Amino acid sequence: MKRRLVNSRAAQQSTAAGAIPGQRPGWRAFVQDWQLPLTLIFLVLGFVMASQVRTQQVIRSSAQENRVDVLASKLQDSQLHVDQMKEEVDSLRKKLTDYEDAASARDKLNEEMNKQLQDFKAAAGLIVVKGPGIQVVLEDSPQRAFTVEEQEASIVHDIDILQLINELKAAGAEAISVNGQRVVAMTETRCVGPTVKMNGTSMASPFTVSCIGDPDTLKNALELPMGILETLQALKIKTKIVKKESVLIPPVQTGQKFLLSRPVPEGKLPKGDDNP
């Protein structure tokens, strides 16, 4: 009796749970009310997670593509900048070459101008010059003179020195000095009593005339028959010529002041009585 009551209760519970009376309880009997919603939640979460993973992959792929595009753009800009810098370097190199050429031409011009300036200074007697040449010594006659005429003829005069200088110039002398006084265009040579005055300096016998030029040509010009040296020797004036490998000619000691003279530009020679 007791067993039947238990079976009757079990049958009622099975019927309440949706079981068919007279059949064995199936899987629905074991499914609780909370299991189905939980399963749906898991399915939704899985879908969401899958969608999120997919979205992240898409985002990463897009980010990588954008990064590649940015890097490619930067690389292109860098290449353009490099090309511009190369052009600028080429332009600067060309300018540098032009400057070097101009500097070289200017240096050559300066060198030529400096050479001409030194030549002008040498011709004007403003600098020391040296070179091969000769030295000529003129000395008053040692013989005793008994008359005024003999006394005058036995000493070296300004005219004797002038004739000697002219012969040296005609023979190609490049620089001349007398007793250390440089002979220039405005050098005066005149007798003042028993002395000779040159460049404002008085000097007495013996007179040493130094000259730069071809030694043989200069010596031969002075030793011509009836030349200046032969004439002086006939008056018993002592003469001596020495060829030198190196002769030093000092610069002029006094400068010429031009108070009235003015330079005239080339090609602008004024017309006048002397310049028709």
C-alpha cells in the first residue's frame, strides 16, 4: 500500500512536469528552467566576441594599410627633398667653381698688376734692385797741376759723369747709381766747387758708378775708341772697370714732389698749342 502511494506521487509530478502519463521521463525532465536562457546568453556572447575579434582584425588591417600609406608618402616627400638638396648642391658647386675661376683670374690679374707695379717702382728708383753689371771708378789725376787749366782738366767734373751715364743708358743699363745715389729721371748732376752734387747730396772723388745690365755690352760701350773713358784717360784721370755678377743699386733717397703737374687720363689729352 505504501509503495503504491509513492508511485502515484511520482506519476503526478511527472504529469505536472509535462511528461506523458504512462511513459518514462525524457531529457526535458532533466532540463531546468535556467539552462535555456544561459545557453542563449553564451551564444550571444560568443557571437559578440567573434564580431569584436573580427572588428579588431579589420581595424588592425586598416591601421597597417594607413601606416604603409603614411610611410610611403613620407618616403616620397623625403626623396623629393633629397632631389631638391642635390639640385641645390649642384648649384652651389657650380657657383663655387665660378668663384674659384673668378678668384684665379683675379689672382692672376693681381699678380700681373703687382709685377707691373714692381717694374714701375724699379724704373722710378723707389726700390732696391740687383743684378749683373759693372762698376766704373773715376778718380782725379794724381799728377800735380801747375796752371789753373791743368787743375781744371785733372779733376772729374759733372759733365764727365753725365757723359758716362749717357753711354751706359745707351748700352742698355737698367739701373745706375753714383756713390750710392740712385740716378732717376729728375736727378741733377752739377759741380759745386770741388764737389759734384746729385739728388741734393754733395760728393767728391773718387766716384764709383754702379750699373746693372749686360756686363760685356756695358764694358765694350765704354771702351770704344775715342769714347768717354779714352778721353778721360788722356787727361790723366784714373779709370777702372770691373765686371760684376751681382750689383746692388739702392733706391732714391729723396722723393720728387709734384706741385703743378697733374696726370692726364689716357685718351683725354687736351688740345692746345703743343697738342693740336
